[in-house]
Amino acid sequence: MVHGDDSGLVLPPRIAPTQVVIIPIQQKKEGVLEKAAEVCGRLGKVARTKLDDSDKSPGWKFSEAEMRGIPVRVELGPKDIEAGKCVLVRRDTREKIECSLDEVETKVAELLETIQKDMFERAKAHRDSHIWDAHNYAEFTEIANNKPGFIRAMWCGDVACENKIKEDLAVTSRCMPFNDQEHISDVCACCGKPAKKLVYWGKAY
Ligand SMILES: [Zn+2]
């Protein structure tokens, strides 16, 4: 479940070494770094949090945080502090969320859970949308030659069929699901003989 886009990594919160980065805006202004450090201390209790108080510009820090795939970035500037709020930015969707400083721990913890769940759902939907059922050899061939992903097909259990599929189409068996023994057909998608096993097949690159 490691993802990425043009800006770099997109890590699911559970595996991200740093889950939250706080980036102060106009950090030389009085009180900004102090407040950022205070928020960092509070967030440190609910997430793996870092404060980027280096001398680089905020824009540079944003890019660096994006490249490293840190799931949530907290932006905090003098105007935010005055208004008692901060801005949370999701790495996965880039959505910006205004957040009251009073409830920043709760909101960040909730957001990390949401990101984790959303990323998992998206990965699952992506995987599920790339599984194709083949009921006979014509369908099997058509899918293997034209569609990316996995092929679900019945197999008689004969190694000869497995070898034929491998030689004809460069496709190999990947797994035989135990919990998902659905019968999509009664016959082997290769030879047409009776088949009881459902197998996932994938292109061997
Ligand atoms: Zn067969």
C-alpha cells in the first residue's frame, strides 16, 4: 500500500515514519515558533509529529513534506494564531481544512484515521477494478492480451493447462483463494473439462 504521485510519496498514516509536520509561516514573527512548538508538543501525544523550524521557506518545506509523503501538514502563521486556528492539509487529496487550535489533537487524530481508511478503500477499489473473469479460453486470451490486472478463471487442476496458459499468453497462476471459492463456471477455462478450483492469474512480466 505504498503510493505516490508527481510530487513524491503518499504514505498511509500507519506506516509513515512522520505522520504530521508542523510548518510555521513567518516564523521570525514574535510568538510563532513558540506556538508551533506548543502545538507540536500536544500533537506529539496523538501522532508521530515533527516541527520544521529550519530556515528554509515555507514553500520549500511544503514540497519537502510532500516528497516524503507525510500524511498531514499543519500550517500555522501569525494570523492563524491570532484567530486561534491553524490549517490542516491532507497529503493524499491536498484538501485544506481549517481547524481550531483548541481541538487540534482530536481533529488531527480523526484526520489520520480518515486518510488511512480512504487510502485503503481507494487501493481496494483499484485492485477490484482490475480483476476480470474468464469463462473460456477465448475470453482468457482476450483479457490476457488487452486488459491490465488479474484474471479470475476456473482451473481443472491439470498442470498441462497451466503450462499451456503460460506458454501461449505468458500468464501464470498467482493464488487460489480459500475464502473466495466462488464458482464462476463448471469447466476449466483452458481445456473445458470439469473444474472445481477458482484461480487468480496474472501476466508474468
Ligand atoms: Zn484444464
